[in-house]
Amino acid sequence: MDDYPLLNLFLTMLYLFFWVLWFFLLFKVITDLFRDHTLNGWAKAGWLIFVILLPYLGVLVYLIVRGRSMHERDAKVAKDSEAAFRQYVREAANSEGPAAGTSHVNDLAKLAELRDKGAINPDEYERAKAKLLA
């Protein structure tokens, strides 16, 4: 243990940390390239070759040039994912389990809204309501 001082251990850990960080950035850049629908195939291939042939410079240039749009794409993916999850929960709540009876409540609310807007008259509303409750 005397031939490997504590400072060398810290430096080795620091190098390892930066190496892992660089791989994280490299994978982030590559996934962002394939996720971006605004770039055509040639532009994606060019960036990919640049990132592979000159790895450190390629990743840094990519982050400088396209860093802001990376954030926008990540935010859009998160927003779309959350919207899809909310839609799934809404559909599951209306079609299964103990909440299945709430679909009639939603249908009645829609009918009342149509009646209030004047799209259907009160007689049509009563007939549709009777159908739903039957």
C-alpha cells in the first residue's frame, strides 16, 4: 500500500468519474441524434461519424451546437409521456373495476352539457337519459 499514495487513489477515482461521465454524455448524444426527427439521415450520420471519430471533441461540439434543442426534445418527450400516462389512467378508470360505473356519470354530464348548449332539446335529453339508466 506504500507504493500507491492516497493522492494517486483520488486521482484514479477522478479519472474514472470523468470516464464514466464522458460515456454518459456519449450515449446521451447518440440517443438524442436518433430521437431528433428534424435531422435527415445524412445529418445524423455526419454527427455520428464526427462523435465516433473525434469522440471528445465531437461530444463537446454537439453539446455546444445542439444543447438547447436537446433540452427541448427531452421536455417534449417527458410531456408526451405524461400525457399518454394520464390518458391511459382516464381510459382505465372509465372501463374497468369499481370506477366502471362512472362512465354513465360522464355520459350523463355530456348529455346535460349538450342540453345546456341547445344541441338537444329537453325531450331528447330525457329519452337519452332513460336509455343510459336502463
